[in-house]
Amino acid sequence: MFDFLVVGCGFAGITASRILAEKGHKVLIADKRNHIGGNIYDYYNEDGILIHKYGPHIFHTNKEEVWKFLSRFTIWREYQHKVLSYVNGILVPMPINLNTINMLYNTNYDSISINDFFNTVKVNVEEFNNSKDVIVSQVGEELYKLFFEGYTKKQWDMYPYELGKEVTSRVPTRHNRDPRYFTDKYQGMPKHGYTKMVENILEHKNIKVMLNTEYKEIKEEVKYSKIIFTGCIDEFFEEKYGKLPYRSLNFIEETFDKEYYQPVGVVNYPNDYDYTRITEYKYLTGQKNDKTTIMKEISSATGEPYYPIPKPENKKLYSLYKKEAEDAKDVYFLGRLGTYSYMNMDAVVLQALELCENL
Ligand code: FAD
Ligand code: UDP
């Protein structure tokens, strides 16, 4: 008899399992995949390069409790993520910053005069209703088209004006030269990889792990008092209000017989290539090797659900499932799929910590 059945062995499920186990509850955590960690799973490929199976994961947070919790299970490698964008045939810093503008337009702005530039190009937006408004209000139409329109169309098969403002709000505009993708207080990569950190989180006498196990296969077979579900919420309720849309990705991995392939960890392609970005893992992990592995991401309407799609009609549909979830007894939903929200890793961990604090 378990106190909790936790469905999903990603960040949401493992955090919840650990906290509950430490409170003395007996937990069974099950995942349909053949590995732990959900989308943060990493492993050494056949060329010996540590890669992330489900695309690049860089840890960053301003939430001290999340950093403190995870730091019990890993030491960190200092890493500040840098991204370049391939625009007009050159690689320029992304998020757009002072150097991006000077490189693209062959200008010499400094951090004061750049304000004149942005003031000239930016569009006056009265009300921020979508992801295009957010960008044009900062950098104007031309830079919006160069950096955001094509990338977003590829990533979501929608234009920014069709998506909620939270999508492009994730990417700031900078009036200085700061080249980092994130500016959070705590940033880094688990020194021995995410999978090792996940193993450490799950290492507790009150936690049992079952892999290759679909929720439906065991829900009647195992005895438990409560469920924490981190899979798709619409799937849990057998899509009774209709299917929630998710965006998927195909990951193309290539290994080269040279030390490095590109100058930074990630290069974005906001143009007509079929992929949105290329990650070179050695920058993220700090691994030294004569070979290097890159990963191209090509987004897709079908396949594993990776991104909830933030647009008004989907939020409305989700709210029906959310109501159903609130009324359900002894079932709790967590995570990116369980609460249909475009959350980073730290937000997922915090959500799980908070739920388990209150259970
Ligand atoms: P998941 O990791 O998806 O775990 C859910 C688990 O539930 C899965 O393992 C699944 O197999 C299992 N499951 C689902 N249904 C069932 C079922 N019916 N039965 C059994 N098991 C089931 N965040 C950052 O902070 N920084 C980044 O750089 C970053 N990069 C990202 C890049 C990509 C390409 C993607 C897709 C996401 C990225 N994220 C990043 C977000 C991050 O992946 C998520 O916030 C986090 O992994 C979500 O954890 P989760 O537990 O909610 O979901
Ligand atoms: N985006 C873009 N161009 C870029 C980077 C981001 O248009 O070069 C938009 C795009 O819509 C993307 C969103 O901003 O989905 C959020 O970007 P982020 O890098 O946070 O995406 P994630 O890492 O979550 O895939």
C-alpha cells in the first residue's frame, strides 16, 4: 500500500516524491518511458558526448528555495548561457542588445545613444494583447521580422500576433552589452549531469520507481491513497472536453570529428532553415573531447507533447479541465503537462515544493 502514486518521473514528479518521502509517506513513482528524469534526461551518446535527449536544458532561477533544494542533490558547474542568432548572414547576440544593433547596422551606439535608436524604431502599443505587441513595442517592425517572426512561425506554426504575450516576453531586449541569455541570480548545470542529480533525488527508502509503466496499466493494480499526476491533464480526464493542443519537436543529432562546431552553446535560426536552433552540448557541460555533438530542433504538430500552446482558446479549454481537477478527490496535478503551462524547470520545482508543503 502506497500513500502516493506519482505519475511521471520528470522534475515535477521527482520533487514531489522526494518531499513526500521525507515527510514519511510511501511513494510509488511510475513513468511510461524507459528512463528517469522526464525531459531533463541526459546521457552519454555512442561517441561519449554527454547530451540532453529532449533538447538543451540550462538551469536558471531567482528562487532561492528551488536553488537550495536542488543543491542538496548536485554540485553545480558555473555556466552562463550565450545564444547567437543567424541574421542577414552574420551571427549576432540574442537577446537583441547594443552589440546586436551595432553589428547589424554597422553603427557605433553606446549605452546612452542606443536609447535614441530604440525610441525611433519602436512602435507605440496601447495594450499588449499578443506576442507581436511585446516585441514591436521595444524594437519595432524590422527587428521583429528579422528575429521573431520567422522563428516563431517555425516553432509554433503561428505568427507572434496569434500567441499569448507570455511567449516572446521570455526574451528581453537589452540596452547594454550583456550577452547572456538569462540574468537570473542562480545559473548553472548539474556538474555530473541531470540524470545523476535525478538519481540522487530519488534515492530514498520511501520511494519506489517503476519505469516502462503507463498510468492506465497500474491504476487498478496498485494500492494507493492519493495520486499526483504530471502527464497531460486532458489525457487523465479522457479528453472529455476535447484534446488540448501541444507542440512537439524532432531532435536531429549529429557528431563531428572536430573539437567545436559553432562559437557558442546555441545558435538560433530565425529564417527559412527547417530547424529553429542548433545546440552544441560541450559548451553547456564543459566536457572536453576531440569530437563534438550538435542537436537541431525541428518543431512539429505531432509527436511527444513538449510545449503547451499559449493562446486564448487553449487556456479556456484548459480551465474546464482545471475545474474538473479541483473537484476531483485525492488527485493533484503538477508540471508543464499537468497544469498546461509553459514553465521553466525552476517553476515546476517550486510548484511541486508548494503543493507538497500543503498536502
Ligand atoms: P516532464 O519532464 O515532461 O515529465 C513528465 C513525465 O510524465 C514524462 O517523463 C512522461 O513520460 C511521463 N508521463 C506522462 N504521461 C504518463 C502516463 N500516462 N503514464 C506514465 N508516465 C507518464 N526549462 C528550463 O528551465 N531551462 C531550459 O533551458 C529549458 N529548455 C527546454 C528545452 C526544450 C526543448 C523543452 C521541451 C523544455 C525545456 N525546458 C527548459 C522546460 C523543462 O523541460 C520543463 O520545465 C520540465 O522538464 C518539466 O518537468 P515536468 O515534470 O513537468 O514534465
Ligand atoms: N523567439 C524568437 N526568436 C528567437 C528566440 C525566441 O522568435 O531567436 C520567440 C519564439 O516564439 C520562442 C519564444 O520567443 O518560442 C521563447 O523563446 P525561448 O528561447 O524562451 O524558447 P524555449 O527555450 O522555451 O524553446
